[in-house]
Amino acid sequence: MAVKKKEAVPGGRQAAYTARNRAALIKAGQRVLAEIGPQATIEQLVEYAEVSPTTIYKYFENKEVLFAEAFNQSWESWIEWSNQVTSPGERLERVLDTGRKLFWVKEHDPLFAKILHNTLKDQALATRAVLGEGSRVFKELAKAGDLKFEDFDKRIHLWAHIYAGILIGVYVTETLSPKDAETAFGIGLSVWGISEAKANKLIARPLAFASSK
């Protein structure tokens, strides 16, 4: 019996072409965020991307949408990389380790550190970044009894502002060292009903990183 040939997936090549172009523009957007910041003009973005403005608007509604996606992908890439190596412990400990690792970006990913310096000047953006995937994870921890669940919505918003403020202190104003940030992080955990003694134990855990980023 003859084997029926697989039909080509309609739009397969076009989809791959689109994905490649979007990825290239996002990479350019990340470089612009690192070197200039989100206030960069479309002309500056065009220069870094080496494309016409028409090409950018073909894939993104505007430069703000492109920058938002560039920032989100940088954030998610860091989280994914930093979790390649983890210290043993319960889920709460490992989740908080992930949050603490963001204080040490300069030592492992200079490009992302520059992006944080330029983009976290917008505290609303910083807060939204914290409230993203983190909100879901913290709700699961609270439901499991690892964190205080009562008034969860108020607690997560307060926590987002605390954590964003710490990141701003490390990367924007540079008034906090990573160790200072760890201390502030431990104090902020009281929002979740975590005692001072337990918080000190949590932030004393050694952080494990992969060898390179």
C-alpha cells in the first residue's frame, strides 16, 4: 500500500518567518532597553534593529508593546536560568530563593541588570512584573498554608510594592547592596505572617546558580 505523503502545514514557512522576525526585533528591543531605556524613540529602535519603522509596526502595535514583550522575555529568561540549579528545600523556600536571586543579577547577567536599571524607574512596570506569575505562585503557597491566606489580595499588592521597591533600590537608585536587599526582603516577609526568626532562616539559605548565563 502506498504511503500517503504528509501535507505541508499551511502557513508553516510564513509562521516560522514571522517568529524569527519577531524574535530579532525583541532582541533589538532588549539592547535598546539596556542602552537607552523605554523612553527610546522609534528612530533609535529602528537604528538598533536595522529595519524600517514599517517592519516594526508590522509585528507590534507600537514600540511600547515591543518593549513590554522584550522586558517580559528578559525577566522570564532570567527566572528560568536561575532555577536551573536550586538548593534543597520545601517549595516556599525555593520560591523565595528565586525572588532573592534577582538581587544578584549584576554578577551573572550584565545585560539584564542594565535593563532593570532603565526599566524599573517606572515603578508601575516593576509592580506589574512582580504581580505576574508571582501572584499565582503565592496564592498556591497561601492556599497550602505556607503563607497567610486571609486578605490575600491586599497582601499580594502590598508585597508587590515592597519587592518592587527593593529592586528599585538595588538597580535604579543603587542605594541597596544585594545583602541589604536580602535583609529588606526578610523584613517584608512579615506581610505573609512569617515570623522574624523564620524570615532570618529563609534569607540565610545559600543560593545556587548555574556556572554561567
